[in-house]
Amino acid sequence: MARWFAKSDKATTAAMAVVKQGADYLAKNPDALKKIISEFPGKLTESSGKITFATQATAMYYALRDPKTPLKVKALIGAALAYFIMPFDLIPDWIVGIGFTDDLAVVMMVLRKLAGSITEEHYELARRRLKREK
């Protein structure tokens, strides 16, 4: 079990390095955020019932769309959501039981880093959206 956690830590570190690179790119190319905004709803629907972090990811999506959210914050959120959208990342999403663990780690780490940037309003919008989709 300890080996798995060590590998998991390495995977999380690698995933966050990918997200950091993506955030740097998005900060310099903010128009690329539009693609993430357009693709997130489909990935969310496709992942329905398979992920435990739907509320958090959807709140991040609403923060990404919010004109009051600073570009630097949007870039990091966009990179984390892009990581979630990609079907082939460090742990491919199609692997039952563990496919979304790296995505979960990325979302949680970005949320921790951006604590005050994802507001209660974003969470409320997320909860309403997810309730409608059930």
C-alpha cells in the first residue's frame, strides 16, 4: 500500500506540473479559455455519477466564466479543468475505480491554492446546475 501512495504522490506532482504549464500558457493566451468553457459541460455530463468532485469542478467552471475573476486565477482554473477534460492524462479516465483520482487531486490542489477566488455564488450556481441535471 505504501508503494501505491508513493506512486500516487509522484503522479500528483507530475499532474500539477502539467497544470502549471497549462496555466502559464493560458495566462498568455486567454482566448484559449473559450475552448475549455465550451467543452467542460460535455465532459461533466459524460462523467456524471463517476466523479465525487462535480460540485467543486462546476464551481470552478463558474469562476472561470465570471468576469470578476482575475486572469491569473482563470488561467489556473482553466488549466485544471482542461486536465479534467483530457481523456488521456496521467491516469486515463476510462480506468474504472482510479481513472479520475489524478483529476480529483488536481481539482482539490487548485481549490486549496485559490481558496477565496471560488465564491459561494459559484458554488450555488454549481449546485443548482447539478440538481437540474439529475
